[in-house]
Amino acid sequence: MTKDELLQLIVAGENSGVEFKQDDLRPEQLAKEVAALANFHGGHVLIGVADDGTVTGIQREDLERWVMDAVFGQAVHPTLLPFYEEIQVANGLRVAVVTVTQGVTKPYVVRHRGREEIYVRVGSTSQRASREQQARLFAAGGLIHTEMLPVSGSGLRDLSLERLADYLTAFVGDREVPDSEEAWHERLCALGFMAEREDGPPACTIAGLVLFGYRPRRLLRHTGVRWMCFKGDQKAYEALDDQVIEGPLVDLWRRLSGGRELAEKGLIERLTDAMRPFVSEETGLVEGSMRRERRWHYPLEALREGIVNALTHRDWTRYEEIEVVRYSDRVEILSPGAMQNGMTVEKMIAGQRVPRNLLISEVLRDYRYADARGMGVRNKVIPLMRAHNGLDPEFEATEDYMRLTLRRGPGEKR
């Protein structure tokens, strides 16, 4: 960092990525700030700057060793490697800049007096994480797989045994399906679709209920997809269509003598059906089967890939629904939760994979909803949109959601 860059940071003041500290701070005070930054997006702690931006400088001898040993070596866990530098400013005063990147093994904790505390960055301050924030950090760090958590009040009665029987025989390779409630419990607990309980029979996991549950929203209010369609390019009081699509993610197939036949559509297909009149139109051409051809305003496979990604990677610690919204000039697909630990939009486009809900992802892959290599964005969404109208999809990632926007071409009829 140059002197000019440092002065610009100081003039801009404290924010979610910059913290000012004077040189008389204790190890746990500095540890609190760097842990909070690492649990967020990373940032800088400027030592030798007062809260009002006055440069007071550093006087502590061998400050770098103290930072590395007393703070990062003893107070911050797990191990976090910062970048330390000292910069000379006016009147011979020096400012130490401690830079940390976003951590990849969240949550980072401060160990002090036999306790561990988790901090997060809220605006320009570092605060103790709430229970919900802690759950998101543990999930982001891969220490808690929320899709495997049991759903209170659920049981075998809430699962479609027909769908499960088809999945076990068609994809898992079971020759026979369980023939009793006890056998079902044992098999589904082994697969992760149910979880054992000490005070009663097993309960459905989030994954089991979302994939195979009859009515998941009865027990998990944030399941399903909120589908909306508006006439203009903004949300309005009156919508052309506004409904919540719910039900199990996967289709119900029944075995016939010649193979398998679709008996009931799952959530993804039902959502596609609801969207079809608003994202496509019949042309004047007639197919060989005497049906009119349908022209899609967006590539169907790109739409489906975006929807599947939202369902696969949503954060179950968030209590918002997935939203799919069609405007006159675009479709937006919003999935609750920040990107998985260490993942960025750039890494996703490059083809890196960090699945949040591994079991849900694997089952959807079995049903061929997801790319086996997990590179649907790179190999499907981007090239399909470019071929369709020359417009790249747009990705927006925040701490609260991931939004995919597919735009209509400028010359397309609205």
C-alpha cells in the first residue's frame, strides 16, 4: 500500500472493511477486529489512527512481532495469515496496516480467558455474532451441513414413498424397497433423508423433505419458489402472475413393462409450466406433429440451469423464499444466502465448484437436472445466452443473496 492509498483510506473513514485503532490496544481487541473482517469480506486495520481519523502513529517496539505472535499466533483461531506493513506519513509518524482477506475456514474466533467469541462486521463496527449469524458462518465453513438437519414435527408420513422407491431402484441400485416402517427408517437414515432422534422415531432432514416431501412448506415455510410476472420493468402492485410453487423437487415416475413413465411432475417442472406462457410464445410455424412451434424469449436450458442452481445452493439458514421474477426486459432468479465459503462470481464462472447442499445436488444430478461436472454456468448459461441474443448473464452476489439476471435482446418484441 502506498502513502497516498493509506491517506485515502483514512479520509474515507471507518467502514465495513476498514478499522482504525491506536497503538495502546490489547491483543484481544485487535483479534476481535481481524476475526470480524475475516468472517466478512476481509479488510484493513490501521494501527496508529484515532477513531476521528487523526494520525497518532505507532510507538510500540517490534509491533510486527507482537501482532504476529500475541494476536495471530495466540488469540485468533483457526490460523489466519495477514499482510503486515508500516507506512511513513507526515511529521515522522508511522501507521501499521494489517490486511486480512476473507477467510476460507470460517468462523474465525477470538480466544481469550478460556472462552471463544465469534465476531462479525456490521457497518463500521465489529459485534458478537448472533445465533443466526453463527449458524451461517459454520455452514459457510462447511462445519454444519444444514440440509442434514432434522425438521421438527416431520416423519415418514411426510415423504412420498413412491418417489423414494423409484429413486432407490432406478438410481441407488436397490433390488428391493423397504417393506416396513422400521426398514424405511433404517434405509433413509443411512442415505441422509431422515435423521435419528433420541426422543422418538426419526425425523425428515431438510434434504429429504425438500426432495421427496409431499408438502414441504407445511413444515418448512421457506421452501418452494415464489414466481412473479410483471408487465413492466419494475415490480408493481398488480402482477400478471404471482404464486408460490411448492412440492417435492423430483418427479414421480412409475415403472411399466417397457420402462418408466412420468406420473406426476416435481417442483422444477411445475415452475417451468407456470413460466412458459410468459417467457415464450407460439409461432406461426407448425411442427411435423401438427403442433405450433414455440419460441422462447430466453434459452430454456439457461432458465432451468439458473433455477436448479438456486434450488441446489440456497442457504437454509435464511428464511426467505427463492424468487423467480419475469419483467418485460429480463428474468431474475434470486437465491437466499451469500456464496459458499471462499467462492466468488469470478471463480464460479471459471468453473470452480463449492457445493453448499451436497446431498440435494447429488440427487438432482441423478435426475439429470444438474451438470455432472457442476459447470452449468460456464458450459450452459453463458454460451446459450450469447448464442441466443449476444447478452451475457449478469451475476450479483451479496451477503444476503445471489441474483442471476437474463436479459432480452434490444430488438426483441416485448
